[in-house]
Amino acid sequence: MSIVGIGTDLVEIDRMQKAYEKKAFRKRVFTDKEQELICESVQRAAGNFAVKESVAKMFGTGFLHFNPIDIEVLRDEKGCPYVVLYDGALQLATDRKINKIHVSITNTKVYASAFVVGENVEKADL
């Protein structure tokens, strides 16, 4: 197993509030499933967006080869966040041999922050 990339981001809740009010922003950034899970929670939207930015930084490309909607942030049955990659983001992960992404999100009243680590995990390690 080897770490291929690391990314982190910090999002101001107030700035996300203004952006999230715009339907065009929501449709461009969040999948339908994410919007359903966010349920108008600006803190959750900010946390998800911080994850998307962190993944872009982990790749070292920003959103150059994919769109934010190509990264879907979901929660497992315990509430732990994880990502599902699509289209350009999935292609970058494949090209860089990233097959496991660890996600951490922290929210306060003022900020949401995220930290991601992309790994190449050998089949024997899984």
C-alpha cells in the first residue's frame, strides 16, 4: 500500500450559504443523491464541497480534467463519509492507480474542512 496523494480544504459556511441558494450551483456541483442527503443543511453542503476540493487537490490538478459533480460524497450506515468517483475524476484515479480514498470532514458554525488521502492498495492488502 502506498499513499499517492493528499488534499485538504476549508470552506466558509456563509459563502456556501450564498452559493447554495443558487439552483444552477447546486445542479453543477452536487448529484441528485447528494442534494437529497444534504436536505438544505448548509454545513453538510460545505463539508461535501470541501471534500470535492480536497479530492481535486489530492489529484494535483484542481478541477482541470473533471467537474465537481464527478465526485459524489455519501455516508455509510454509520454516517462516515466516503466518495464515489465518476467520469473525469474516475479516470484520474485510475490513471494514478488510486483505488482507496480516505475522507475526514469537520464542521463548525463558521467553517467546514475536509482532508482526503488517496492510496494505491494492492489486492492482497484489501
